[in-house]
Amino acid sequence: ARLDSLRLALTWSDCATNYADLTDEDSCIFTGVLTDDPNSTVLVTGCEKENIDVQIHSSVFGDWLFPTKDGVPVTMEYLEYEHYPHYPDYVEDEEFAQQFPVQPEDNRRLSLCWMQTFRLR
């Protein structure tokens, strides 16, 4: 993924290349759409000629979120000790346990009901 002159070039693992035309929103934040999917949304953070972070929502190409290093997508890494008390990553809901109680299955193992709801059949 490379950002140059308000154009994001994405080269996939099969060597196909797609582009997104972007608008400079301010302070190295860019938004736009993929040229092959006008209903998509693309968000790029980072300045041109630097490492960038890319977020894509597309019904054609799927949803993607990745940082880059030298134009190559890299794995997102999280350190265990990182904690942001002002931005919790959960929501406390006292009704959750009532809506999704822990119940034994036929095999006498405990299972969460909500997991059964989303199980593929």
C-alpha cells in the first residue's frame, strides 16, 4: 500500500493492483473510495512518503485494517501492558448474564447460550 499524490495504490498477494482516490481531510488524514467499488470507504492516516495505516470497508474487496512499513502491510501488534483507562474496550451490562445464562449442554459441559445462537448449522 503506497500513498502518492492523493492516490492509494494497493497491490494484493495475487499481484492485482487497486486504487483509491483520496481527499486530504487535514493533518495527514485522507478519505476516499476504491476506484473499482464506488460504494466503498477508505481511510488512510499518515503522511505521504511515510508509513501509513489503512482502513477499507468494501462489499467487493472485504473489510481491511492494517498498518504498513515501507509500503508493506504488517501485523498489528498489541502489548499486554497497554491500557487506556479513558477508553475501555468493553461495556458493562448487568442484563447480559440474564439474557445469555451459562447452561449445561447434553454432554454436561458448560456452554454460553449466546455461543449457540451464532453457531453455524
